[in-house]
Amino acid sequence: GAGVSQTPSNKVTEKGKYVELRCDPISGHTALYWYRQSLGQGPEFLIYFQGTGAADDSGLPNDRFFAVRPEGSVSTLKIQRTERGDSAVYLCASSSGLAGLTDTQYFGPGTRLTVL
Amino acid sequence: SQKIEQNSEALNIQEGKTATLTCNYTNYSPAYLQWYRQDPGRGPVFLLLIRENEKEKRKERLKVTFDTTLKQSLFHITASQPADSATYLCALSNSGYALNFGKGTSLLVTP
């Protein structure tokens, strides 16, 4: 079946603008995660959804970042007043929610965000 | 502070040899540890999970060890092939679902 998809694959924006990044998880997966990966670094956790609710948003760096998952499937990561430091690859992952803490996370290809 | 350290320098080995990658961590008490593979321009792909009560786990040409006393995991690829060239990431979690990743080690297998 289809894996996790993310759109757009690339996004270039200007400092101060608002952006939305979309994630389509694997069908039926109840858990969804957002990570951010800067060049030469490993992915950094941002937020985790179980169903429609954010179960853990401790990784969001500040209140310019917000994510929603209104119907428990597609999720949107929203970044307000973008800064050059927000430039990174934003990765989405989903998991079945059936194996608890050892659920395998399946990652999408990421959205490369560049803030000029 | 919590740290996950992986060899920062790229590992270059000859085809057919065994590649060994190291993951060390501090100030974590993980119940399990995971290894992922990441190719350029792609998201990480899950390879193996090892629990704290398991010393070793194998999957085809892959072997992972987990020493909670040393706070270290070793990841081995036996009979390495050029197609194994990628970045390998170690990930763990104290509790909860969020994974904390190391920076990854780049592996290059030459024919």
C-alpha cells in the first residue's frame, strides 16, 4: 500500500511569511509524528498525535509552530512568521498505534523548507 | 544533559567486510533502542529494535547489541555491499512515543 506522503516536497518562502506543510499518513494509522531535521543532524521530535489530539507537543520550539489533525488522518504543520532558522527538512511519520511504545514509525520523504 | 553520540566521521569499508557502527548515550534509561537507515533525500527507514533485556538481535546480515551498563549499542552489517551505503541513525526514548535520534554515521561501502 501507499506509504506516508508529504506535500509540498520543497517550499521556499520569505522571512516573516506563514507556511503550511501537509502529511498524509498510512491509511489506518492512528499515531502521527512530526520531526525536523537540520543538515548533518538527526531528526528532532516536534509533536505526536494519537487520533485527533496532540498527545505530546513538548518538541515544538515556540508558539510560532502549531499542528492539527482534525479528522485523525491528515495532519498540517503550521509555521507563523517564519525565520531563517526554521529552514530544515520537516519529516512526518505514522505508526499503527497497536504496539504501544515499540510501534514502528514509518517516515515520509519530508518537506524541505527554505526561508530566505 | 541527555546525549546520543554516534561516530561523526564517515566509515569507509571494502565490500564483503563487516561494518560496525557505535551508538553511545548518556542520561537516558531507554526501554529499547532502534536503528534506522536514511538515504539522501529520503526519510529514515526502520531496521531493528532491541529491548533493554535483549543483549543481541539479528536480522539477515544485520546484528545489533545493547549494553545498558556501558550505555552503548553496536550495529553490525556483515558481508557489506555497496547498496548498504547510507547514513545509519540510532534512536531511543526514555518513555513515551517520541524518538530521540543521534546525528547518524555515514557508511560508504566500496567495491
